[in-house]
Amino acid sequence: MAYSASQAGLIAVTLAVLTPAFIYFRDAKGLRRYSAAGPCGIAAVTPLWLMYYNWFGIRWKAVEEAHKKLGAVVRISPNHLSFADPGAYKEIYGHKADIVKDVLCSHMGGDTPNMADTTDRADHARERKYLASIFSAKNFSAFETRIQHVTAKLIACVETKARGGKIADTDRFEARPDGSFGQRLWLNMYTYDVISSLIWSDSFDFLVKGDDSCVAEPITGEKKTVQAMSIFQNGVWYSVFCAHLPLFAYRALRYMTSSYKGTMAADVFGNIARCKTNKRLVSTPEESDVFSHLPVKVDQKGRPPMPMWEILADDFNDTTQTTLTNNIFLLATHPEVQAKLRSTLLQSIPQNERSMPSYSTLSQIPYLRAVLDESFRVLTPQRFGLPRRTVTVSTISGHAITPEVTVSSPLSELHNNPTLFTKPLEWIPERWMADNPDFTDTERRNLKDFVMPLRLGREPALAYLEISICAGGVGVVV
């Protein structure tokens, strides 16, 4: 029987309308008992509510409002439950949880997932073993030297921009007529230079050029120059917008938007890492770097080499940049804290380290750590809950959740919870000082690790190393 185009279209529309309703009323996973976000609980029958707020970049705010209105457990998509209960965070993201990364990660990784994307526990465990030796005391010392070197470049850039100057003829980010300039861009370029130096011993040198232009190399080998920051931001935005959809819908949307900048950017960013990796494969530096610990051929322990796509793990540069930017914003809007921090740094750092303090010195300054921790709490780098998926029946906050359900817990809501923190919306670094009687140790233990949901080989200590050196160095010198 042949159908006309109009008949086929009518059938498709009918299926599109009725299928979500059928799934909702069938309720095979028992999710209908949970309140759903959106007008008339529309999030229970369609992912469009979540996609709408993803599009505008305010998903975290919409989910937060939904929790305030509907309670600690909210259905934010047909197969997605969000938990704002304090106990849920560890139950979802803890290493002992029988919960894996969601399809969003596997869709982003496609057929060639890296460590950040893989949802296979065996693959993830194997890759973590490869990287375990990276976080030794010896390597941390080498990392510190490289981070200090890049931090010195950042300080030089900040001093030059503050005078209204240009870093180089290639400087694309000129200061404004009033002498002000956007620090976020420079902090972002800083994180790229740090990452490339640590991983490949080959810095992008964005801070030297005042420009984030770099080379991307697709699998075909045809190289082209791209802007790293916009490529990454567009790619991440697109992935957050639609990678949570069922695989057939995600692939269909990618096909229909194949010429859109977000779709293309999601692929191009990996090509930037491929270019650096190919250069590193044929050029071994004298000093060890992160890449030195990745087996590219059968090693002495008989471990097989890692495929190219596993080597191309993308570091979370945006988390570090966001953290540093938030710190500068909060210090600028709290001049009394800024003055206290600078005074504390000058009193605590020896004269011979004033040009670039060591991490061993910075790590012994409680007030610096207090400022960083309070910034993590008030302006959490990852605002919305990273999605995970249940494998077996999982108990979360006392709720038995069936297998194959997406779950998440927004860290920003926990850190603003008045039952966990005194004056939760106020930025008070002193709350983390052990000798402060106004705040309890119980409250201090409520600060959740923002790195936990990533479950990567990159330990929180490395994040603190980079952030502390940058914050401490800039705080003393500039």
C-alpha cells in the first residue's frame, strides 16, 4: 500500500505525539510517581523542556526552581530524575555506586570514546590504571614547575593589559578605552597553555601570542587553523543541548544540523588534540609529561597500547578557568577579603618566593584554601548535575530506582542548602578556618568534591595545585 507524502507526514506526527503519551501511561520504570518540571509537568512526556533551557544555558536555574517548587526529587525529562537531597550526591557519584555515566557521555564519544566519555566500567578501570602513576609526588613536582612557568606568563599578560598594552602583534583581545579588560579570556588561554604543557610538553603558547589560534588535524590529515576557545564552547554547548536524547534522535539531529557551528565544533575540538598527539608521538621530550605514562606500544608489563581515541582525552579546562574567573569576581566584589588575602599571602610567603610562590608554601596558608573552598561552594564550577544511569535497582535518598534511569544531583543546590550551611548565599571564607567558632566541623564536611562526578584519573589535588599556584602567584605579584 502506497502512502502520499501528506499521509506519511500525518502518520509520523501522530506517532510523535502518541508515543510519549503511551510511554508515560505505561510507566514501565515507575517514574510517574515523581513530580515533573514544567507547565502541567510537561518534562514527564518530552525532553523539550530540558532542551529549551539547555539552549539558553540556564538549565541549572530552571532545575533549581523546579526543586524549590516540587521538592527534593524532580523528573526533568521522561527518563531523568534530579535529586537535591544531601545524601544523593555521594550515592550517585561515589566510586562504590552501581551507577555509570549516562548515554550523554557515550553519545559524545561515539564509536571512539576516550576516558572522559566511556561508559564501560572495564575500559574506564583499565585507563585509570594507566594513569595512576601520574599522580606520584615526583610527577607533582614536575607539574608544579610547568604550571609556575605558565603562571609567570599570565602575570606578565595581566600587567601588560592593565597598562593598556598589547601582548604581541597577534593580540586579538585589546583592552577597553578605560583600561579595563576581560580576564576570563586570559584565564582560559592560561588553562590551555597549562594543559598542553603538562600533557604533551608542547604549549599552545596562547599567552605569548594573545591569541587562541591553533591547528586542528582531522583523521584525513588535512590541517586547518581554528580558535580553540570558541570551538570548545560551541561544541560543549551543542553536546549539552542534545546529546542526552535517545541515540536515534541524537544522530538524526546531528545529521539535520551537520552544517551548524555547534555540530561541527563538537568534532573539531578532538582534532586539536589529535594534532598535538601526532606531534608528540614523533618527538619525545627530555622530561616526563602526562603522555609519557600512556602506553603507545606494548610496555614492559605487557600492557597493550592505548588506541588513538583513548589517548585524546580532553582535559576539563573550562572547570579550572571558571573557578579562577569566579575567584577573581568574588575578590573584586569583596575588597575587604581581597585585602586580607593579599596581606596574608605577603606575610606567609618568603621573600625568595615572592616572584612565584611554591605549592608547598601555598598549601600551608589556610586562608588561601578557605577562599578557594568558599568560591567552590558559592559559585560551583559545574552548575547542573552531571547525568548518570542506574545499572541495577539503586537506592537513592531512600527511593528505589529501576535500572536504565538517568539520575543526577546538582551540586550548586547542595552548596546553597540552608540546612547544610550557615548563611549559604553569602561568600564567607572564614567559615573554613578551623579556629572559627561561628561555624562547625560538620558544616565544613558538607563541602562536596566538584571533581567526584567526573571519575577521571585527574585527582582533585592536581586541580588545587593549578588553581592555588595561579591564585597565589597573581595575588602576590599583581
